[in-house]
Amino acid sequence: MSNETSTELVKRVEDFIHTQEQVSIQDVAKQFNMSRYRTNGLLGMLVGAGKIGVKQIGPVKVHYWRR
């Protein structure tokens, strides 16, 4: 496991989502080698902060950068 701080990880995830049109929890988990549970919590923080949006498409939650 890396010595990356939570703040650095959040910034990297923000940058990743900003470059994509939309991403699922699984996309982010694979990109950063995290569990989907941890990824869901991190994305929940970003949604709560108003930085990203989320919409449900069938069984998948899709996250996108708020413009």
C-alpha cells in the first residue's frame, strides 16, 4: 500500500473524473486499485461537497463532473 495521503488520493480521483464524461464506482476502483466500498465512500464525499454529480442508470450509479 502506498503512503499517499487521503487528500492526495481525493485530488487524483477528482482529476480522473474531470477528464472523463462519466464514470462508475467500478471504473474508479479499478483505476486506483481500491475496493468498491472505499471508492463509494470517497465518491460520496465528493457528491456531498458538490464537486461531482451522480445519476442512477439501471443498477449502476454514474458519476460526472459538475460544470
